[in-house]
Amino acid sequence: MIVAGSGLACNDKEYPGEVSDLSKEENTGEEKTDPKAFFYLALGDSYTIGESVDENQRFPVQLVNELRKAGFNMNSAQIVARTGWTTDELAAAIKNESFEETYNIVTLLIGVNNQYRGRSADQYRDEFKSLLQTAIQFAGNKAQNVTVISIPDYGVTPFGKTRNPEAIAKDIDEFNAINLQETQHVGARYVNITDISREVENDASLVASDGLHPSGKMYRQWVERILPEAKEILESQR
């Protein structure tokens, strides 16, 4: 979420320490893949790359591990995400990335930086719709193999509480209403994790050490909700 000066992430003017190098990573899939195994593509921003948590705590990595435990032969997740990305920045990055011909499962979580930068809901809708269509294309034009994940509410975090949390919550709800409507319109799947993010008010361990991003514990709770959808998607392709 904030990169120094442009998006949602901690910078040295707001928090001690440095921005995690995870913000500079995109494709984290292993170089060697098994063509007989399932391919998973995760598109997003800092919430997908896992800013401020170890690599094994990122939700796409945790999801792959849980799917493997459930008996699915999974390649490592290919993650195209960077801290601070807005919808248009993710779309631009996709044009410069190398992809498999088709993915068995695709997740899309994007929009918090649109809100943070004060971009309009109308712009978000237009750009989200385009990204969703791109995600569907990656999934072999099968909308049912795409899962959209709702935008978390960072207003309840220590960082967010200093930036008008009521207004943030209202904006996040508006953006989520848009991505839910567009997801339902095309017949893709939707997983709401926003209520989990708001539990930070009752459980500080759900926030990473930067005071802004989710901890591995919160990501684990996200995975618990995403996992049933992912299993259903993959079962249909066995």
C-alpha cells in the first residue's frame, strides 16, 4: 500500500526504519515449474506482495501451502504486485511481465491506493473493470476461476487512525461496493475480508510491525476464507 510520496506504505517520515524490499518484487514464482501442476497468479499491491511480513506469510504463499496440504499439486504462486500500485499502475506493469498461457486460478486485490490518493470512484470502476477482464483472460476466459478479494480498511490501523478513519471506512466501503458489483456482473468469485481487517481494533497482533499492513496472522485468516473458493476452482479442473 503506500510508497514514499505516492501510495500507501510506511516511509521514514512517518515511521522509523526502511520500507521493505518486498515492495520491489513482482514475480516470486520458482524458475522451474511443473507443467502438470496447477498455476496460480496473484495480482495486486502491497496486500498481495505482503509488505512488512516474511515471504512465507504472504497470503498467496500461505494459500499455495494450504492447497498443497489439501492434496493439490501446486506450482509456486506467481505474484505481480508492488507496494503503492493503483489500478492503472498494475495494468501498466502487466504489460511488461511474462506469463503462462493460462492459469488455473487468479486472484485480484486492488484499489486501496486509488482511495489513498483521492482518486474518484468512477475512475476506479473503469480501471477495475478492465483489470478484471484481464484476470479472466489469464484464467482461460473462465470467470469462475477468478477470485476478487475485497479491499481492507487501513483506517483502523495505528497509521490510519491519524488520517480520518471514518472517511477512510466510507471510501473503502464505496470502492468495495463497486468491485463486488463488477465481480458479480461477470460471474467471478468474491471473498470479503474487510471485516477481518477491521478486527485490528480488538487485536493488535493482526497488524504488522509497520503499524499499517496486515500481519501474517491476519493473512492466515484471509486464507481461511479464500481457501474454500480455491479448492472448488481446482477441483473442477482435476
